[in-house]
Amino acid sequence: MPKPDLVKPGPRNLLSDVAGIKVGNAENWLALTGATVILPDEPVVAAIEIGGGAPGGRETAVLEPANLVEHVHAVVLSGGSVFGLEAASSVVIDLAKKGVGFTFGTQPVPCPVVPAAILFDIMNGGAKWPDDEPPYRDLGHAALKAAKAEFEIGNRGAGLGAIAGRLKGGLGSASSRWRDFTVGALVAVNSVGSCVIPGTGRLWAQDFAFGDEMGPAQERERANIAAPPLQDSKFDPKPQQNTTIAVVATDASLSRIEARRFAIMARDGMARAIRPAHTPFDGDTVFALATGKEKLPEQRSLALTALGSIAADTLSRAIGRALWSAESAGGFLSYRETFRL
């Protein structure tokens, strides 16, 4: 009997529903910033798609299909702008001490490959260097140590200091099951654009929600395409911190080129949930990970098309869940508090 084509959330509705992937969060509440580590049990095929005009990252060039490295050992998402890249350095050192990484011949220590992306949360009211030093070295160590299958979203990890348009942003996650495959998404929403339909209290992502994962369903209203294009964004009235960074993962066996297409398709989940997206001021970045546990059918391209479409929807849901789960902080009201939900 053929398996049904219906899509449904995984048991946790988190990125970690993709077997073999754990997530760790760490926060510095005084600085209102944090870091998130995505930790696979084994090295995974990885790719990247950068849609924003102001990205910040580490080890991103190695993910291009023409380059040598095929697998990564972890991914780090962090607040802190350029200072947040230090979180990935901590993860690299800790993994190497555990014997994780690539080795060549008599090389004395392994070299873990840990791509990272950062968001700008330096203007959210926190004390950015609470001990006269950026906190990201410690946050990287702590987030890696905390990695597990169950984790919290909202004001957690890289989403602690995030602001989405005029509202408090946060960390979101969601998962989808289709046939034998699982797709998961994790995102820190710190966008220039708004996640709410102008003139309403309805999330752009609400159409993709399963049940009450984004709270009670709001009455569906026609999007006001005549509204000012920057309404409720950070440019209304002025720009502030920005960038939405995400990881999408699947247990499908993808090549590096297929993983890149998976990332490209998934990126559109941002555009469905944020208006505007991929601006010159955002560093919108999507990492794609493939654990290779499930083989694709003979019609690989058709299956990849379906998985990429599901990844975009799942990322949209993760964005909606980030807004729903976030709590007011740093003088920025949450979605729930703003609309009294």
C-alpha cells in the first residue's frame, strides 16, 4: 500500500525531529544576547543560501559545491554581530578536544568544520559587554554543552535579543513528516521586515500553521498590498538591528548540489512570513543539512522538489512560532502582548 502524501508535524515539532540532530541554547540575560548550536551526531552534508544584503558568517565559502569540504560537524547561530563569531570558535575547540573533526595523516588534533551566521542585536537595550568582554566565547561553550533533542524556543539562544520589525523576535522551530522523510527548521528572527499583516493582528505565517502552534487562529484577512511597503518594519520609523538566520535539515540522502537546491527553496519560507525580506540591510542566511538516513526514490528531482517545498513551509511555520513564543524584553513588546492574545 503506498504511503500517503499528507504532511504533518513531527512528534516534537522541532528541528531535532530529524534523527541525529541536537540543539543547544545559551543566553546572557544581562547582555540580552545568546547563541545556538546545531549538533549532528555524525558529520552531515551541508549547503548555504544567502539572501540578505548584509550577511555575517564564518566558514560559509567552504559550503560552495565546487569546494573541497563535503561535510560539517556543527552549525552555530549567534547574536552579537561580528563579536558573535567567537561562539563558533569555542565550539570548534570543544569538538576538537572530543576528537571530532577532519584529520590528515599524523595531524595532532582534528579540525572541526563549524559554519556560523550572526545577527545584529547590539541596539536592543542589553549591556553588550557585561564583563568588559563580549560574552560569546562562554556562550559557545555553554550552548554546545546544552545540546539535546528537547529545547525551548522564543527568548532562547540566538533569538534572545532578536527584534522582528517593531516586535520582539525570537528563536523558532518546526518540523514536518512526509512519506518516510522528516524536514526540520530552526530560525532566529531578527528581521527588518514585519511578520504581521499590515493593519491586522495576523501573522503572515498563519496560513501554514498546524493547529494552534502559532496560537489561536486569527480571522483570515486579505493582505493589504496597497499598504506602504515598509509599514511596521524597522524603517518605520527608523532602522535598527536586523537579520534572520536559519537552519533547515532533512534525513534524506542529498548530494551537495541537491542540498544547495534544498536551501534555495527553503529560503522562500522567509519571504512568505516576513515583509519585506532579503533587504539590503538583512543578512538572511539559510544553512541546509542532510543526514542521509533515508534514500531518495528513483525520481530524485521530483522528491527533492517536494522536500524543498516542505522546507519552505516549515521555515515559515518556525518563523511564526518564534513570534508566538517570544516574550517582551529590552523595551520591545511581544506579538502576544501587542495584540493581547
